[in-house]
Amino acid sequence: KQNAGFGSYSLSFTKYNVEYSIFQEWNDESEEYSIGVVISVEGKKNIVLNGIKKSQEGSLILLEDENKYIQNDFEKNIE
């Protein structure tokens, strides 16, 4: 397809040494689309919870230009 779009967005956070990564990916050319959550624990196999497109509410794309409003408190919590 001419001018086909694609994208990959994710939002990650860690709690109790477990990393959670919410993802949204698409490719217009191959008509692929996926959403879900990847759960990662060091030394163990990742768990992928695939979402259902019809059940999706909102979009991670909306966060693209919001980095000036989103604060990363990670450095504050290290001390």
C-alpha cells in the first residue's frame, strides 16, 4: 500500500521488581494490529496478555505529545 502507516507505542512501569509494559502496535500495510500487556520478571519467561481490539478504550497515541505533562518520579524515589 502506498503511504501505509505503522506505529508502536508502549507505557511501562515497575512494581515489586515486576515490569509491566502496555503496548499498542499496528501496520497498515500488513493490516496487523495488536494491543496488550507484557509482564516481565528478571530470570523468568515474559508473560504476554494479548488484548482484544474491540474491547480497547482510548489509545496510547494520545500520549505522544503529552510528555510535558507526564512526570517521571523515578529519580525522586531512589533517595
